[in-house]
Amino acid sequence: MGFKKDYLQSIFIRFFIFSVILLLVYPLITSFAVHKSHFLITSVFGIFLLIANSKLKNIDLKFNWKKSLVFFIISSLLIILSFLPYKNFDNYLSEGIYIVENTNQSFENKVFLEKNKWLNMKLIEDTHQTKQVFIDGRDYENKSFKKEVFLKKVPNNPKIVWHTSWHGSLFNDGVFNPNVNVFMSVNNQEYNITKQYHSIQEYQSKIMQLNVSKEDLTEGKNELIIFAKNFGGIGEDIGVSTQNLFVNKKSFVQNKEEFELLEPQEFIWYVKTDNTFFYKMLFKFSFIFRILSIITLLFAVFGINYIKSTFKFSKKELFFSIIWIYLIGLFSTFVKEVAYFLSQITTFTIYVLLKITGFKANLLLNASQNSIFLGEYQASVGLNSSGAIYMTYFLIAFTILALLKWNEFKFKKTLLFYLIGLFGIFLLNILNLYIITIIGNFKPNMLDFAMKYLPDIFIIIFFIIFWPLFMKYAVKNGKK
């Protein structure tokens, strides 16, 4: 019994070290948000340790410290090498930007800033959310976007690429105002880019491209500005995508009469460069280097003997862990796809609850925003507050708890409680937002406190009720 306790303690410590290096240290030394792929890989290994304890507890955990140090150095070099292509922002965008359309007509999760054209595995692919910055279509005076691009060498056939969208400034008419002209100034040389905006529908994003003259660009700093002129009519809100992957401090927005630095975000807006063969190969192999660095990190932390024994005695458990995490990833993707629909249901349900309980509330549901108005307080239910995230958290947490004693639970009852839990979490989120809306109107000084702690209180209460019921009805006879 003492041996098992020592084993579990040793495994926990090593898993903790592995997780900290993978989730904190590596992203820190590379200045790159790699949390998604590393979190998935760490989760695979964590779930594997949970379900493979019975087979692995007799494995010798001793390993050679010198060999571990060598593996750790190799792992560090590989992870640094895998992120060298991202040091230059413009070069990186020229190789790694692509777009995935969002059918929900929202401006989130549109642009993905990394894609390997050889090894496109979603499990190890890092994606990054973007935001849209808009200039008001009702008044374009002294409003524009500016990006400073630094070129070591001017390309032979320069192309300026940017990611953008537009929407009606007053209402969603779906028609770009013919009296609005949009321009791009390249070192004070103006290009009319209105036709690019005419080519996309309202609320739809698109990567646009403009061929410019080589003489308009210079080695060193180049100033690119997008602005619009309204010659009549309502006008349209012009948007440009930003991301916070790197903080280059080169993106500006014009407010009143001066340009103000946009921190910590950067416009997805660059001069397409002619990268060298070495850079292109380094970019393509960066994914492979990253995976190799994680494998060598496993050898460094757990030792060669442990890794060999793991693959020898626990192939089924390892395979199950990988498949299960992949299915959770698919579920998360599915949840994001339906999150817009869930946000509308959540908003409408809160509105009905407010009406039933005697409050005078108003409702707004459209393609860009779902909001409830109660007095002077406006509660906007976005994708992140639709309950989808809490449902995903429940799925992961409940799965880990079930795996700990999977042979003691009734299979059909466990599946039933999965559905009960997911639906319960969704209803709980509605109740949470309903109370926060009331607090926001009547006790605004308590709103920050409620938004910070109320969801956690509800989750704790939910599990206090849910878990005993699950243990009562889903545990096999004779088990405790």
C-alpha cells in the first residue's frame, strides 16, 4: 500500500512538472500563446495516468539524471527552433494566415494565424481569436486606421493584404452605400479600394489584396492608412481585424485629430513578402519540431524506462485517452458552432423570466448582438456567456470523475447523467445571467462582485446537488 502511495505521489509530482513546463515555461520563452495544443496534449497524458494506474504502479520510476538533462536541453532547443519563424510578424503572416468562415455572422474566430500546409492536424494546431475595430460610418472625419510596416527588402511584385468587413452604421440593409469610397494610402500614395468592400456581404469577413507599385514602398518604415469618405447617405462602418499575438506597437487608430497607438493588438495587415527557401522550410517543419520537443520533454521528466513500459503495457489506455480528448475537442468545436444559437435562446429565456417576474425589459436579437435592456442596464449575451463554455467544463470534469471509478458505475445511468448535467448547467447559466441583469439595474455597485463570484457559487451548489444524486442512482449494487 505504501508503494502505491509513493508511486502516485511521484507520478503526480512529475506530471505537475511536465504540465508547468509545457503550459507556462515554453509559452513564456517563445512569447507565443500555444495553450490550446499543449493543453490537449497535457490532458491526454493526464487522463491516461488516471485509467492506467493499475498497470503502471509496478513500473520502476528511476531514471538517469544525466540523460534527463540531455533530453531537456534537446526539448528546449526544439521548442525554440519551432518558433523562430514567428519572430518576424510580416514574414509569418505571408506563410501562415488563412480564413475559416463563421456561419453565425459574428466577427469572432474568423482568422487563423497558423497553418502548416504539410501537417494539418487539428489536435496540434494553434488558432487565435481576432477582433474587429471599426470606424463610424456616420462621421469619417479625422478617423482612420494606420499600420507601420517595416521591410528589410521591397518585394518585386508587392501586394498589401488585410482582413476586413463592414456593416451598416444605422441598420442592417445589406447594401454598401454607393456614396462611400474607401481608400488606402501607401506612403501618401492613395489607392481606391472601394470595390474590395463591394465584393463582400454585410457582416462577412474577407482577406483582401491590393497590388501596389514597387516605387511606393521603401526599405525600412512604410506607412499604410485606410480611410473612407462619405459623399452622401447613411454611410457604412468599416472594420479591420486585429489580433494580440505579437505586440509590435505598429497599429494606430485616428481619434479626433491624432493617431493613437492600438495596444496590445496588431492589425492583420501586411505587405506580402517573398520569403526565403530556408524560412519556408523552417515554418513547415515548426509543427514537427514542436511535437518532437514535447516527446523529448516526456523522456526528460519521466525517464526512458517509464516511457518504454508505458507503450509496452498500456497501449489501449493511451489510445483511449487520445481518442477521448479528440472527441472532447470535436464537442468543443460543435459547441462553438451552436453557441450563437444558444446565446439567442439564453437571451430570450432571460427576457421571458424578467417579464414573468414583473420587470419591464426590452429585447434585441440580431446578427451581431443579443441584448436585454432593463432600466438603464444593458446585458449583452455573447458567445462566451451563452453557457457553452460551462457545458464544456462540465463534460471534462465529469468525465475525469467518472474515469476514476469507471468500473463501479452503471453505463446507461452514467450517460443519462451526462445529459442531465449538460442541461442543468445550461439552465444554471440562464439563472445566473437573470440575477446579474437585475443586480446590474438595481445595484450596479455590486455588479462586479456578482459577475466575479456568482457563477462559481452556482457551480458549487450544482455539484453539491448533482454528485450525490449521481452516486445514488448510477453506482452498481454493492459499490460505495
